[in-house]
Amino acid sequence: MTDLPPVGGAPNAFGNAVNDHGQVVGNENNAKNSQELIAVLWSGGHGYDLNTLVAPNPLQMISADYINNRGDIFGHGVLPNGDQRVILLVRNPGVPLPPASTPARPLPAITGPPDRSISVNLALHAAHHGPTSVPSARH
């Protein structure tokens, strides 16, 4: 298990999906009301704010929800007027990821009994079977 630290200064970071190459996508949110703030990619032991990896534009990507084995990312964002948009980032394999300053950290081994709560079981099901709410995004 690996800790996915926030990269943009928010108090919380959450992984939403992982591909077969160990790349994780998710988001950061604030502690006050769980408002999504930025979309994040963790790859090669580093975290990246996805907003910094694309050309400047008015859309604030706030969550990355799925990543396939090619590195294409599906998520959503918000415009300055509050309108929300779905995003699809298509990876250009000829452009390497820049150096990052936020390393992922291994978590200590779990020593207690397994958590059998419904949220953990749903997360484990999604990790093994993929998201069920957006089947058309899986290619």
C-alpha cells in the first residue's frame, strides 16, 4: 500500500482509479466540506496536479476518475462561471512527465483485522472489476 500525498497543498488526497502500470488518478479536497479542488495523477512515485500538465485554459480540473493502461484519463472540471465539464486527457507518449517534488510514501503494514465495512467492500469490488457508473469510459 502506498500513501498518496496531496500535491497542491490541500489537506486530503484520494485515489479513484489505478491502471496496470501502477498509475493512480484522483483528487484533492478541503477538509471543511469535501469540496474537490484539483485532479491529481500519481505516477512513478510522484504526484502531479493535472492542471499543470496541460496548456493554460479556464477549466479547473477537479477530479480524475479513471485511467486506462495507455495513460488516458477521464474526469471532470469546472469553469469560472460554475459550469461543469467532463474531460478526457489523451496521453502523448512522446512527452515525458516532468520532475515532481511530491513523492509517494509506502504506508506501514496493516496489523489489525481487515475492515469489512460496506465502503471498503465496494472499493475493493471497484478495484477488481472497474467502475460501474461509466462503463463506456473503459477501453
